[in-house]
Amino acid sequence: MLEFYSLRDGGDAAELPAVTLESFAGQSNATAVRIEPGEDARELLPFLDRVALVEVNFPVFGDGRGYSAARILREAGYAGELRAVGDVAVDQLSHMMRCGFDSFAPDKPLDPKLIEEAFSRFPGRYQKTIDPRPAVWAQRHG
């Protein structure tokens, strides 16, 4: 079993078996889907109301296509669990969260202390993104 980290308070979809995006179209009862690099996350948009979990695979550290998939889903209104799986490193966590990921299942265990540091390292945000924290420019008064 992989280590699992979630930013959600309870109710995570940790045990849901994810089907491939290709097989999802034929699965009337599937509630968890896995997106591989190169697959188009927009194929899920008509079904977002019935999907509880979307896993986005990062097969290698340098493959950033999963960030785009996450952002597409969140901007379309997906409110379910969005999990980064695969070669997920501590260095990526804060950026993944900014794109909308709220859980992580890395191939290798991560140090809990480093995870906490990753999420608190950059308290100010300069770009508007998916996570609920406002950008610094939006916090100006007057």
C-alpha cells in the first residue's frame, strides 16, 4: 500500500479503485478515474457530478502535464478529490496544491515534516489560481 496524504478533512476516497479514462466511458458505475499523461482531462467534463476521485499520474518527476489536467478539472467546477499519484516529490507539493490537487499518493514515502514545510514555505501568492488563498495583490486595501 502506498503512503497516502490528504489535505481534505475526512471523507477521502482513498480506497476507491480508479479505472482508466479509456474504460471510464463504458463504466456506468465507476466513480474513480485515472488520467495518464497525454490523455485529455476534458473528456471527463460531462461526468464531473458523478466522479468522486480523479487520480492524475505523474510517471516521472519532470512530466508536468498533470498540472494542466488538474487545473482544467478544477476550473470546470470539479469538487471531488483530485489526487496526484506516481513520482510525486516534496518539491512539487505546493505547486500541485495551487493547481487543485488535494491528495497525494507518491511512489515513495515522504517525510511528514518536509510535507508540512512544503505547504508553508511560500505563504504569499502572486498569481490567482485554484486554491482558496487570495493572491497578495488581491489583499491590498485602499
